[in-house]
Amino acid sequence: MDIHRQAGRNARRRFGLLLGSALLALAPWAGAQDFPAKGKPIRIVVGFTAGGGTDGQARLVAQKLGEVLGTPVIVDNRPGASTMLAASEVARAPADGYTLMYAPSSTMAQNPHTLAQVPYDPFRDFTALSMGGRGPLVLTVNDSVPAKSVGELVRYVKAHPGTVSYASFGTGTSSHIYGEAFVKKTGIDAVHIPYKGGSDAAKDLIAGRVQYMFDSASSAIITVGSGKVRILAVASAARIPALPEVPTFAEQGVEGLDLPSWLGFYGPANMPAPVVARLNKALGQVLEMPAVQDFYRSGGYEAGGSSPDEFARITRSTYDRWGAMVKQVGLAKE
């Protein structure tokens, strides 16, 4: 009997240890079911200064997301190092859903191909939550250039080899890569002038110190208002709602300049599935709100969410396409 009682006690002890381990493993998931805790703020990290287009989108989404979730949602601006400071901050954060990132496609899909030291892995270190908005680059020209189409611009540059210049946001940026790809695909001879950001480049385009550039749609809409700039094409697979009269490159005979350009929401790696599902559902609700749709459209973007799996696939596909484009133009890592 003593042997049987001892065996029973050992079995109960082992069961208790297993049950305790299981409950401990499930503890974060149990808390995730109640996410977010009432009154506990959620932080959206943005890799740009306050006041810009991306920051404006993030702040509107944060306001509406707070209303949907019933808890404060704040924007934390961490500009610098081509958005890598912001990405590194989020990659190191606890994976509890209270630290998120609103990032452009360049953070995940372009930086790893163009920058020598990227302190994060775009796939291993993050959880894809939802697409936020799509907004392609567009080709803009100063009004001194007698071109109202891509074909006319190509003919003009070929007639003036080595004397026509194009601006970019800086060496290795999306506007530079698009500019180099455009040169290669059309066989033109144009001079690249890099700037320290899009605003400086746009100012010189308006002033006529450079003749054309690939710019964000939101910035281009503003520069067109100066009366000194025209938009010739959108670098996307289809025309965009904000500029329905502007044709794509493919419509004008230039293929391959339709790389996806978007902004989206990420969290740290290994976020609990219930938290991911809650945030994805809330973000989807916010991005369908008319006020949010109108705000994005006014800046040349199209607001719209996605499932986490779909957004992860989009991130990977965009990463692969940017890698191929960078290799094609022969751009070395900086």
C-alpha cells in the first residue's frame, strides 16, 4: 500500500508541475484576450518629424484607433537614419501590442538593399499587422521643359544629352533608384542631383534649377499648385484616385516602373495572435472611415487595410522587387 500511495503522490506531483507550466505558458495569452487594458496607452512610432504627411496620417489613425479601442493612442516621432531609428526602437520593444510602428515600404523593402548597416531584419524582427495606405511616386517636370508626356520628356533629354538634370531625395533613396531605372529603361543621358530630403529637391524643381524628379504624390500635388510643375506619370500599376487624369508609365510605353509604394503597421516579433487580431480589426475599421479615406486621398494616397498574412506577403514581395531593381541599376550599398 505504501508503494501505491507513494506512486500516486508522485503522479499527482508530476501532474501539478505540468499543469503549472501550462498555465504559466498560457498566462500572456490570457492577458491578450483582454487587450488593450483600459487606460493603458498604445504608442505608434513614426520615423519622421512631426508635421509631415506620414506623421499626419499616423496622428489621424491614432486618434480614431483610440476611439475604437477605448484607450489612448499616441504618436512618438523618432526621425533619423532613413527611419532605422524608429524601426530599431520597435524591434526592441515588448511584443505586447502597446508599441507599434507606422512605416513606409522603404523601411522594410528598400533599406536592406541600399544601406550597408541595417540594425534589424524586416522579417525576423517584426509582426506585420495591416497595410495602411498606398501612394506611388510620380514623375514631375519643371514647366520650362517642353514635355507633356513621358515620351516627349525622353525625346527632349535625348536631344540635350548630359545637360538635363533630375533631383532625388538623396543617394540610394526611392526617388534616386526610380530615376536611375528610368535612365536605363529609356536610354537617356541625364545628370543626378541628390538632395538632403524631398522638400529641398522640390524647391529646386519649382525654381528650375533641376528639370525633373520622381516625387511622392503628396508632395507633387503641392508643387503643382505653384504653377511651375507638371506631373507626367504615376509609378504604379494603375492610375490613382487622387490623380485620375495622370497616366501610368506602362500606359505611356515604359514598363517596370510600378514598384509598390505603401505605408503600413507593424509590431515587434512574436506578438500574441489575439492581440494581432484585435489590432488588425480595429485598424481596418479606422482605415474605412470616410474622414480617414478623405485625408489620405487629399495627400495622394489611398487608405485601406489588409489581413496580417496578406501584409506579410506584400512586404516580402516588395522587398524582392526592390532588390531586383537595385541590382538592375547597379546601386552599391552606402
